[in-house]
Amino acid sequence: MKQILDQAKACTECELCNEVCPSYWATGEVLFSPMQRLKTAIKLFEGGEVSDREIESLYKCLTCMRCDQVCPEEIKISPVVTKARAELCKRGLGPLVRHNKVIEGILSKGNAVNGDPQKRLEWLPEEFPRNESDTLLYMGCLASYLVKDAATSSYQVLKKLGVDFMIMEDEGCCGSILFTTGRIDLAGEWSQKIVDRFKSLGIRRIIVTCPVCQERFKHSYAEVLGGVDFSVYHMAEVIYDLLKDNPDLLTKVQRTMTYQDPCLLARGEGISEEPRRILQWCGVELKEMPVNRAEATCCGAGGGVRSAYRDLATKIASNLLNTVETESIVSACPFCTFNLNHAAEEGRMMKRSTYFTHIVLESLM
């Protein structure tokens, strides 16, 4: 706690973080700026009382890490916010009501989107394959229930490329929102439960469609459990490695699209060139957003914001879409794809977001 406090107190109020914060841009309120969130966190850590609006400020943070990048004092603001949320939970002031509904859904239905577990495999284009492998293709909640094309195309691409893998009938959520909202007590229990299942199946490698799942399995689980005995890779990494020596396997689909960098993939894992190269091999003429790669702007869905503050998530996504010149957008995150499409529909924008393996599959056909 002393280290966290020392970090938070190192803020010189230069306001550079405010300039890159999507939730601050969208609200225009200083209270919802990274700088102010640090002040609220300090107050919490020192035992002070916080107002409902200050609690709201902490939970309106996307934890997108953009502020962490620009801070001249090298303060990791996003982790400080996450620790502050954990402190709120210890005091019974968090998570928010809407977050608790999502958590209840994870505990009762095994997913974060209130999906019917009996319908989780509706995306599967064939009878359930009961093969065994030490490689698991883990779809995650968004791809399984809401962005099913991401699940179907990812599955078919790996099969066409000859990858030996298995899927699970009852996959279970990675539990991301438990970490995000500060329920670290539940997060540890849930992580152990999921890891035990992986171990019982002999899983040594996990391929994920979602950067959020990658973050949890690779980093959050290791932190709360003291390490994990499997490796985690995003679909973009796997496909890139499979095709880099033979990109001619892909035929040209001839279309123009804008690539959107997911925060946890580009900033978190440093994976930004791989999906671009794959799409270019597919024949896509790629356009770029004004701010991209490691400096890309968040889609607005992260940090539990989409769950608790849907209007804010939609506004941030709309702001992002307004910077895109093409009608077609391609992403390597199902959650980004979902939120951007929702915002486009709400704002009646003639834009459509697609998960990148859909393009790869079309190119492999």
C-alpha cells in the first residue's frame, strides 16, 4: 500500500493524462479525469471518506492504460484505480449494482453476458468434436454468445490451417469483471476453479479470441495464484506464426478497411503489427485511425464501463467512429467489435465492425 500511495502522490498535476483520457473527453468533467482519480484513490488509501460521485469517477475509468503511457512521473494510474476499487469493495462501497448483476450471472450461468449455457455452442458449424489435445481454443463470453461470427471463423481458420486443438462444452467465463471491479476475493477462487479444470484436461497452451481473456489468464491469474503452468496466445499471434512463411495460402479479398487496435492487445501485449500483416496478406487495403497502435483510443467498453455506464461506453465508441473514414472496420477483439457496432446502430452510422478472423476465413476459402 505504501508503494501505491507513493506512486499516486508523485502526481505533479501536469494534466497530460487528461488529454488522452476518453472518459474525460466524453464527460468534460474534471472529476472523471485520471488526475482526479488519483486524488480520490489517495483519499481512500489513507482512510478518508469518499462521495458517491468520487466512487462513480473510479468506476468510469476504462483502465485502458493510455494515461499510464504519457505520465512523465511514470505513474501507473490504471493499476492504482483498480487497487482503489478493491478498497471500495473492502468497505462495502463496490462493486456497483450493475456490476453485481454481471457477477451473479458468472456465478450462476458461467458467463458475463447473461447467456443461456445450453446455447453456448450455437456458433459451432459442426457436431461437437470430442478430441483431446493439450491446446485449448478458448472463445470467451462475447464470441460465444454475442459475436458468434468471431467464434465460428476462429474455429474454422484453425482447422483449415491444420492446428491440433480442442474446445470445451462448458467453457466458463475467465472472470475478468471480478478483477476489474475489485472483487479480488472472488477472483482468486474463480481463477483457481478455472485453472483446475484446465489442469484436469491436460491443457498446456490456450488460444484466445479476446485480449481480455488473454490478460486474465496470462497476468491476472498468475498474480493471484502465484503463477500458472500454461501459455496463452491471441489468435493474431497464432495465425501470424502459421502464415508468415507461406502467406500465399491466402487469396486476395480486395477491400478497404480501417484496423482498430484493442487496448489490451496493442498496449498491453504489444501486438499491433501481426494483425495488420495478416489482413494485408488477405488483400485488405488498410487505413489507419488518426491515433493508432500503442497510442490507440479505447473503444469505450473496457474497465467495466460498458456494464455499468452503457451510455458513456456508447458515446466514447461514437467519438472513435467519427474519426474513421471507411465504412468497414476490423478488430481483433470481440468486445470492441460488439461495442462499436452497438454505437453505430444507436447513432445510425453507416459503419460496421468485423472480427479479423472472418476476413482470414474468407481468404482461405
